[in-house]
Amino acid sequence: MGVERYDAPDAATVAEVVRAALHEGAVVTAEVDCEVEYDGRTSGYLGRGDRLVVAKPDGTLLVHQPTKHKPVNWMPSGGTVVTDVAEAADQPVIVARRSNPRERVEVRVHETYGLTRFDADDAAEYEESGTEAEMHEYIEANPDCLEDGMRIVEHERETKYGFVDFYAVDASGTPVVVEVKRVQATLTHFDQLQRYVSLYREDGAKRGADTDAGDVRGMLVAPSASTRVKRACRDAGLEFVALPDFETDATDVTDATLADFD
């Protein structure tokens, strides 16, 4: 482990330190005044501001604003990060790109307040608690966490659309389809639950069940959900139940869209 710190380095020093550090497997952080441009699945521009830039040797690039825990711009691992000096302005330019999908993030640095090279040694494996399996176990052992009088009938019931996490009945005997998510609920998760509920309602109608097929309830369970997702559930006659004790900074949001975070 080793740390090298540069206070207010010039453009040539920034470019050389970043280039050498990434080539040699070190992590670089920089406190800068910069602007950022993104081109790929969409396009975007972030005007000048004071930010923290993190570059890693696996091709990861993160641009953090002074608030919020998530980066405002980023490139995941698997690509490359290169740096140069824009001669006309004598300013460092850091570019991260990857080819599949084709994406490019360009950070144009107007002023560098500080730069750190960190030769880190870390081989530990992250051990996570509060997994979705643990959520399932908790719900199965404590169905009242969903609603008083709830009774679990079957765990992971198979349907033509996939496995329903729980098939349950409420205190009045009404069937309840329960879909559990480990991360913040998204509109994709809502759509999944809606398909399961529609399937059970269709099957009930075909069987001519005594209970009105429309009485099948759908319940989306997650640590949290945006206002948009809660509204979608309400408008569709479905329900959202929060289990905030399982809230973590999970990264499994690959199915999310910008609309999910309103």
C-alpha cells in the first residue's frame, strides 16, 4: 500500500500521474472543477462544478458531486480510461470508453485542487447479509409482517410466467399473490406482479371458482419504492408493502429506468 498526494498539480502532471497509476494498477482520485460529457445509449452534458473524480485500473470512472451517494456520471468496469492534455486550453482531459455497449464519458478538467495516487492491496470478498433468500425466510416465518392474519400457502409456486414468490391467503380467505424484491421496487417489478395476478384471475375465471376471480390480491414487497411505483400499484388495484429493515445500498438495479426514481 502506498499513497502519493499532489496539491494543485498542473495539467501535464495530472495526465502523467493518472496514466501511470492506471497502467500500474493503482486507483486515482482527484478533486477538480470540471465539466462532463456522455455519449452512448443516450447523450448528456454536465456543466462546470466542483467534483470528486475516481478512476480505477479496471476501467471504472466515477464522477461524484458534493452531495448524494451515487455518482452523477460513471463508466462501469470493462472499458479503458485514458488521459491527455487539451493543448489549446492546457487542461487535463480524462476519457473512459467501452465498446459493448458503445459508451464514452469525457471529463474536461478546468482546475485541479488535489490529486491522489493510491496503490491499494485488497483481496477480501464482500459477504452480504439481508439477501433476498433471507427476506423470503423472514416472511415465511412472520407472515404478519405483510398483514395481520396473512397465511402462507406455498413458497415459490411455479406458473407459466415464472415462480411466484409466495401464494398466500388473507384473514378473510382471499388469495394473495406476493412478489418479493431485495432492492427498491421498480416499474419492472410492478409489471411482473401484474402478470402473475392477471394469470391467477384468468385461471379462476376459467375454473368458475366460487370466489370472484377479481378478488385475487397482488402484493409487491420490497425495502422501499418510489412514488411512481406506489401510484402504479394503487391505480392497478395492487398493494405495496415496505420492509425497511432490509434496506441496503444494493446495486442490483439493472431493470430500473429513470422513471422508477421519481
